[in-house]
Amino acid sequence: MTKLPTADELNQLPREELVALILLLIEEVQALRAEVAQLKGPPPTSRNSSQPPSRDWKTNRPPKQPKSQGAQAGHAKMTRPLSETPDRIVVVKPETCAQCGGDLQHVAAQRILRRQLTELPEIKPVVIETQQHEVECPACHTVQRGELPADLAATRQFGPRLEALVTYLHHEQHISFERLQILAHDVLGLDLSEGGAVAMIERAGMAAQPLAEAIGDQVRHSAVIGSDETSARVHGRNHWEWVFVSGHLEYHLIAASRGQDVVDTFMGECRAEVWQSDCWKAQLNAPADTHQLCLQHQIRNLQGLIDHRPRLRWAQELQDVFRAAIHLGHRRDQLTPQGFQGQVTRLEKRLDRLLARPLTGRDALRLKTRYQTHRDHLFVFLKRPDVAADNNACERALRPSVIHRKVLGSFRSDWGPRAYAALATVINTAKRKGENVFQKLVNLMGQPVLHYLAPSQP
């Protein structure tokens, strides 16, 4: 090992020798940096790893050329479709001829030009007051009080539509309690405290819990289940939000663990026929007869290997096999059963030849070992039409939760994670079924009360 010069020795060197030494060290540092970069390979992105696109480095885009105002040449004219049930119709008829002054009031129209303007009515909260009368019975002298209707219970201060709106804005649009207070004042003309908004969300979570558990029970008894997880923050500590998806059903839960215990607790005594997931160990050990690995994850992992070793044809060829399998799955209904099975057999043989090919390099061997271990879990979707080739449904299910976490941060109560998971279960399942989310929340929050606004009978 070369002995390093001391500070005194460096101070005694002539200026020319010191400059030459610095230049030599700079050259050596640059060479070492280049070697490290080559060993590390390209940085991970959403194209070559499981890193989400939001963490990719965004390069500067070239400046855009200014566009001319109005419709571009060759662009088809787009108009807003007219409603067939307008709330108001304003009829405008000409009364006299602007040319000769003739009377036009009784002349039939040759053409009616329809235009529509959409506007919001004045947004104003409606206050419904109840007055319970207390009377003393003349016979027994006991005090009797008028009984409130169930939808106007004494414990309630806000109606279901208002509670549903606050819940929708907080859960779906990620508006904080502080901003909800401002929005309620500026837009709704309502003085709403942060505590009042918090109480609404807590009540919504409690109302959603039974329905969410019923959805979860349907999921765990399904034949095909997909699952994924993402990080969550509770009381400033790391937790995990899990999602379990089957068809139009979606169940969320937030737990302190990312381990096998969460899957086992959720499934109980149930067992799926097929489990769709990435390669996380807890997912691969889920109780199921077989598994389907997400091929999109594998294509990205292979791309990372290609970026690091561009001349490795094995990774490129395996990517081609996975992409061909996905494409074949999409064309299943366009082929005869015999033709489809023939193409599946050819893909299986190509896959087996690639997995038998000798390789070098730690990363290449790691992926090869993975696919040899999970050989039977790569093309399950080609045998069952109800199984997807990827786990995109679960990733899409968690995307709003990631946004919620980034915007609002940590849950600061014990009930918060439970309420969020229950509402995510109910709302996202409603979306998958094509139901109106806001109306779903209104129904969840209780009986409507606006019928009390009808004019009272004399």
C-alpha cells in the first residue's frame, strides 16, 4: 500500500509538483467514477425496475412552438351535446320584421336554434330545526316529549348529503381538514370546524365498515385473487396498505406488517385457486393452488438487466416471449381453440429453451433462477381466461392511496387508517361496478332529509 504524504510534506513540494500531483489525482478519481458507474449500470427507472413513475428523473422538455388561437386546420369541430331534459327553457320569438316592420307574432317558426347554458344554483346550506314539545299529562302528571323522526335524531348535526360531500372531498380529492374548513366557508357558506369535519369522516368510516367487511368476505372466497401493498404512515411510523382484488371487488386494509401474517389473517381458512402478485415473498406464500406472476414486473426487471448488459440477448429474447404471451392472451377470442393451444405450446417450448441456456453474471443468474423456480407460475393466464397476465388492477387500486399519502401525510388517529381502508373498499368497489360514488356515500350516511323542505300543509 502506498504511503500517503503528510501535510508537512505536501507544503514542502514545489508548486509545479503539487499541481502535477493534483492533476494526477483528478484523473484517477474520474477513472474510478467511470468504473463505478459501469459496475452499477444505469439508474433504476419505472421502465427497468419496480420504481413508480413518480420517482423517475424528469428531463427538461424542449420549448413548445406557440400555437395559433382557435381550432387547428383540419380539426373536426367539437360541440357539447345538448341535454334532452333542460331545467329551464327560454323561448325567444321575433315580434316584428326588422326590414319592413311587419307583425311576426303569429308566424310559425321555420327553424329553432337551440343553445344551452349550464350554471350552478346559488349554493346555500339549508338549516332544518326541530322543536320537541314537552307536555304534562293531566291524568298522571308525567312529562311527555315529542319523538323525533329517525332521520332527524338529536345526536345529528349534519345531513347525509353534506356529510357525503365532505367525505368525498377528503377521501377522493385529498383535501385536508384545514382546507375543507376554508372551502366550506367560501363555497358553501357554511361555518364548519376542523373537528366537525373529522367527526364526519369518522362517522363515514364506521358506516362503511360493515359493507367493507362483506366485500372482504366475498373477495376471500373468490377463485382468483390479486394482491399488492404500498407504504402508509400511521402516527409517524411505517405501516402498509394492502389491497385484495377479485373481479369487481376490492378490499383494503392497513396493517403494521408487510409479512405473511397479514395475508393469512385476511384469508383465514379460505384458499384461492389462483393468486396474482409480484414476487414479494408474502404474496408468493399466499394460500392458493397456483400463482400467476405479474409479467409486466418481469419485463421491467429484464429491461434493467438489458440496460446493464445491452449485449445479453437472453434477456431480450425472454422479454419477447413474455410480450408475445401477453399479446396471445388478448387474441384468445380471435383464434380457434386448436390454433390458440398450438401457439401456447410453441411459446412454452421457447421459454424452456431460454431457461435451459447457460448464463454468466449474478443478476442474469438471479432472474434465471427465479423463472426456473416459478416456471409453472408464468403462463397460468393462458390456461384460464379469468386470470390476467399482470397485476395492474391492484397497482391501479393503490394509486389513489399513494396520492392521499403524499398530499396529506400520516394518519394521526387510531380510527383514521380503519376509516380510510373501509371507505376505499366501498368507494373503489362502487367505481368498479359503475355506480355513482357520491350517491353511494349519501346512501351510506343515512336517510335523506331534504323532503322536510317541501311546503308545509296548512
